Amino acid sequence: MDKSNNMGLAQAKARSTAKAATVFLLPALLLITIFIVYPVVDTFVISGYKWNGISADRIFVGLDNWKALLKDAMFWKSFKHNLIVMVFSILLQIPIGMLLATFLDAGGKKFNIFKIIWFLPYLMSSVAIAFLFIYALATNGGIISSLATIFNGKRTTIDLLGTAPNALYTVIGVMAWQFTPFYMVYFIAGYGNIDTTIYEAAVIDGATRGQYIRLIAIPLLGPIFKTACTMSLIGSLKYFDMIWNMTQGGPSGSTELMATYMYKLSFQQFNMGYGSCVAAGMFILITAIALLFNKVFKVKEDY
């Protein structure tokens, strides 16, 4: 009798928990459906039409847009630029962020001022940063040209944003300047989750600070490192606002990314059907690369 009562109470508790979970999750699921799932599905639907995005008439073209996309040299050029941005974002932002976090973790509270100063770029708007560097890198009166003039002793102009391939790598550097502080804070949080007794035990065993960081702390940060790389990978494949305001994909398409190409097609050329096809292609490529990365890059999460 007691056993059946316990089972009845357990079932009632489970039902109550399920109801509470449904109530709390339903608003979130509703918002996700409206603002994420529906737009993605609708993008794939629109990609099957020829439409200017304004008129009520839409001409169904089936897979014609997708066939054109596969042969679109500019789309694949943009994808290549995205891959370059992705690789350099991971190679620059993650290691530098980890080095800064390591420095701050070793310094403790007396280095808090550096946390504030180094985090400031991330607090700025991408649009504001874009205009800041447009003026800073200007050929007339810009910082680089002014320094070159001082060192050469004569008027020297250096056009980093107006020549290829300098423009793309310049924008990558600006992106790293803005987003590295985010990964710095991310790794600081990771260091904070490492039990201090591990460091104390390593010191007792004769390990130096460098050996502790290299052989103990960094391996323990493996899951953090993987998550940071995944975020950097996905973010770099959908960059738009900063590069649009700095170069608008120029010069001659040398900084064109998939997002800027999609924007031009959809909102400047009013080719919403093909622009949606490009957006859908972006979604497929980003998802595939992220899944492949997580499949290949495995770290041990239990120690």
C-alpha cells in the first residue's frame, strides 16, 4: 500500500513538474518560433520565387535561383572571404583573448584597471568603430599616413581600405580589436571556475606558474576554448555591419562577404527572391561548417 502511494506521489510530482516546465518554456518557444524558425522557413520559401520584395505578385521559379547560386562566382568569392575572416578571427581573437585573460588571472585584483581598459572596445557600437577607423585610416590625415609621413620626411599616403587585398585584412584587424575583449572575459570566467586547490597542489609538487598554465589550466579550459572557437566561427561567417560601413564590400568586391552580397541583392537591387536564396545558402553553409567543426574538434570535458 505504501509503495503504491509513493508511486502515486511520484507520478503527481512528475506531472506537476511537466506542467510548470511547459508554462515557463512556452513563451520562450513561442518567441523562438516567431523570430527564428518562421523567418528561416520563410527565407527558403521565398528563395523559390522571383520577387522584388514590394509587389504582391510573385513568380514561382522553383529551383532556378538555387541553380544560379551554384554558378554565382560572386557568391563563392564572398564565401571565400568569409572563410578567410573565420580563420583569422579564430587565430587572432582566441589566442590573444586567452593571453590577456592569463595575464589578468595571474595579476589578480591589482590588474582590474586593465580589465576595464581592454574591455572598452567591445562596449562600442560596430558602426561607431567602423567610422572611427575610417577616419583613423584615411589617406589624408589618417594615423597610418601621418606616421608614414613623419618617418619618411615627406608626404606619404597609405590606403589600407582602398586597395586589395589590404582592405580585407585591415577590416579583420579592426574586428579583432573589437571582439578580442569578449573572449578575454570568457577565458577569465573559465579561469575562475578552476578550483584553486588544483593550483596549490601543483605548487606543492614543484610546478612553476608557467607549467601550471601550460600543463594544467589550459587543458582544463578545453571546453571553454571549443565554445569560444564555435562562437567566433559562426560570428565571422555572418559579419555585416562593420564591414558594410567601412567598405560596403569594396574595393572591387575584395571585402564582399555573403551578408553584404545578400543585402545588396535584396535591398539595393530589389531581387528579394535571389537574395533570399543567398541567405538560405548562408544558413546551410554556416550550419554545416559549425556541425563539422564540433564533430572534428573534440575535447575532454571531465577531469
